[in-house]
Amino acid sequence: MHIDGASRGNPGLSAIGIMIKENDKVIKEYGEFIGIRTNNQAEYEALRRALEICTELDKEVTILSDSELLINQRNQKYRIRSQELKILTREIATLEKNYDKITYRHVPRSKNSHADYLANKALDKHLSANTNNRAHN
């Protein structure tokens, strides 16, 4: 699973992107606007949502993210200080129990570009919908 969170501003308007692959074949793509979040909160929301989506697909998953903070915190190399991230972490820990094995791996941004694209596409879709709504009011 490739995951990414995107924020325009920190905090700012945010969205998540998730691409799920099996044997190099894309089996699911997902993008969602998630409101106002920090970049780190968006990354964690992407992970939470990916774990929700994948529970029916497989019991062993590899999470690929370009967020070193997220990967190092999930691999317990870094402590979590943010109260908001601690709350999300508890939700994620509960979801992780649905899996037999989860591997967290950091990938360079260039190897995570499609998840980034999905997040930014969801953001752009939200912004254009709001622009169109304001134009019609």
C-alpha cells in the first residue's frame, strides 16, 4: 500500500491518497478530502484509512510512505509527542490488530508519486467544487 497525505498550508486544507497494489498490479486507488489538518495529521489519516480499506483484502500488508516521521514512529524509532497524533495512533493500533503482519517502509517521494497525485487530485476536486458553488450562489 502506498499512502500519502497532502496539506496546502500547515495546518491547511488536506487530503489523502492511497494506492493498493498486489503483485505490481494496482487493485484500488483512493483519494479523499479530510478538512483542515497538519501535514503529519494528513499522513496519519492516510494510514488509518488504508488500514480500514485493506482489512477485507489481505492479512499481510506493507505500508510504503515518504513520511520518515510516520514510518519511524510506527517502527518505534521516534516517540510521538503530538496529542492529535497520539489519538490517531490509538485508532491505528486497534486497526493493526486485524492483520497478521504489517511492515512499514520509507520510500523516496519519487517512488510514492501516485499516492501523492491521488491526494492532490482529491484536494483539487474539493477546491474546484467549492469555487463552483460560490460562483452559483
